[in-house]
Amino acid sequence: MLSARFKPWHVPLFLAKYAWLSMRKRPLLVHFEVTLRCNARCGFCDYWKTPAEAREHELASYADAARHFNPMLVTFTGGEPLMRRDLEDIVAAVDAAVRLKYVTLITHGGMLTPERAASLWQAGIHQFNISLDYLDGRHDSARGIPGLTEKIFNAVDGMRARGIDNIRFNTVIKDDNLDQLLPLVERAASLGCGVNFSVYTDAKNGNRDHVLAAPLHAALDDVIARLLDLKRRHRGVITNSDAYLEQIPRWVRGETMEPCRSGQRTIHIDPTGHVKRCPDFPTDFHWRDHRAYAPIDCNACFYACRGEAQAPLRLSRVRDVMGRPHAIA
Ligand code: SF4
Ligand code: SF4
């Protein structure tokens, strides 16, 4: 299993909840954007420009929304969620509100100490996803946080020493990190961590600097084939579905024509409690007034909330969940 906190007998329970939510056309995954504030300085995202005063409108608790949707997957995200000093209280309240769930925290890692991680683990986080796009100093400059890469690896060492066994790196595939992807997987595996990939889009703020243009498509095909080969031999290290990785080259080439189903299986709830179909769309209604989303004709990204949501549930997905990160010989 991905974490020792979950046992094989949890798998049929989650499958039953998956079927129950799907039959009722309810979201499987709810992202709680607990703040849009962020202390990074990424060139491809404008969340860090959110004024400090925005905190006055951030919800103190997401427990009622969690109880209402009763999802099987919960993600705390931002902005940078660790900007919330009360994050442990928020997590613990959601933990108490939903019985069967898998809870993830997404962070840039710049404020993640082993102590803070341990207290969030105690509050109910089951999986830490730390953004990491390069193994070298380019990550620090891309995120605008000096020393970030070293901080992340120090935090991971301390977290592993405290028994936190479910850490993943969130890696965005870009124009200039194709050479980093396999080394990043190997490094993660050597630390007992996993890697979750997504692919760069300019949808956040129109920055096309890292778009995978046509001259890179052959190299992308090659690296995706290698990642899939590695993934099939070492289940549990790369945590995307096979189907998602297989579709990335199609999306990059503009060949994915099917409507986007974001908002159907996954929703985002912003810091004020309003729902949007995906991170980059405006909000539509308060969570109390939630109505099911219809598919939309948009091809602006291939985020997991799009690509994983439309990936078929194959047996390989169950084998992924049963796997564990392990060193790759
Ligand atoms: S991409 Fe993440 S780390 Fe960077 S500014 Fe946006 S919210 Fe912050
Ligand atoms: S493709 Fe879907 S997830 Fe991506 S920006 Fe468009 S609506 Fe949002």
C-alpha cells in the first residue's frame, strides 16, 4: 500500500465509495484552496500577488463542506496552504467530518519543517505532495525561494525519520526539465518517496516560456515511454495512472479533442467557500448551492483534475495503489 496507515482491506471500501459517489454523480475529489496567498514567486502563476488582506475572507473551517460532499479524496492546496497557521485545525475538522477518505496536502515545501509535517500528519494528512521540477538550483530560481531544493530534501529526510511514509514530489513536465524526470524518479525512489507528474500549461497566467513546443515532441515521447516502462516495473513510485501518462504527448500535440470533465469528478472550493470546476476557472456558486457541472469544450490544460478524471479505472490503477515507493536498482 502507498502508506502503512492503509491496509489492503481498505481497497474494497474505497472501491465501494467510488461506485457510490459515481452513481450519484458526486465529486470524488474535493480540493480545498485554504488560501490563495503564497510566498513563492513563480513566473507561471500569479497567486503570489494575492494581497495579505485576503486572509480576512478565508474560511475558518471546511468541515461543513466536507460533510456535505463526503468525498473519498480530499486535497488541501492553495496558494501555499502552510501560510495558514491554523492548518492543523482545518485538517483535523475535515478529518472528523468524513469517515472514509484519503487526504493530501500540496505544498511548495519552503516552509515545511519535519515538525510541522509531523503535526499535520497527526491532524489527518495521509500524503504530502511537494512541488519539485528540477534537482538542481533551477528549482530555487523558478519558484523564487533561495535554497528551496536543499530545504525540501532536508525536510524529507526529517519526515522519513519521523515515520512519515507517504511523500511525493509533484513535478511539472516543462520545456527545460525533460532531462530531469528520470533522475528525479530515481532520487525520489532512493528516499522512499513517489513522483506525480503533470504537464506545463500557460493557462494560469499566459506565460508561454515553458510550453513544450514541436521541436521537443520527440524527446517528450521518448521520456514518457521510459517513465511508463519504469512505472510498470516498479509500481508505487510514479503515482499517475498509466492512462494519464500515455495521454500527455497527445495533449501536447493538440490531439485531445474530448470535452473536459473537470468539475464532475473533482471540484475546487476557494478560500471563501465558492466552487469552481478547476483551478483556473472563476467560481460559479457557493458550495451550499453546488450543482453538477456539465463537460466543457476547453483544451487549455492537461492537469490531473482533467486527465486523471477521464482516465479509465484499469487494474493497473489498483496495482499502483497497492505498490510502495522503493529504491530502483
Ligand atoms: S505555483 Fe504554487 S508555489 Fe508558485 S506562486 Fe503559484 S501557488 Fe505559489
Ligand atoms: S481543460 Fe479543463 S481543467 Fe483545464 S483549464 Fe480547461 S476547464 Fe480547466
